[in-house]
Amino acid sequence: MRKQACKSCKGLGDGGTCKLCGGQSWSMSWQGRITFLDPKKSFIAHNMGVKKPGEYALKVR
């Protein structure tokens, strides 16, 4: 089964409640995947507004 992307934080998951932000709005239409192990040290995570480690989509529709 393909993962879904949270519309609030762009976190990837299986639906239900998002483990990263607590959101419940999901999209099957997303592109790109990036994993942050230590977002505090990542320039890309800073630009995306990511605060927690995890797997994220680059673009969510």
C-alpha cells in the first residue's frame, strides 16, 4: 500500500492521526520523499519548517 502525506506537515504515514503533528487530513497525491534524522542541523528541514525527525513528502496536493 502506498503511503499518504499529511496535508498539515507533509509527514508520510498510513492515515488516521499523523504521528508528527496530530493532523487527520491526508492526501494520496504527493511527490518526492525525504527523511530527516536531525532536523535541527538541516538547512532543508529549516526551509521546510520541519521540527521533528521523520519521513516527509516534498510536494503535497
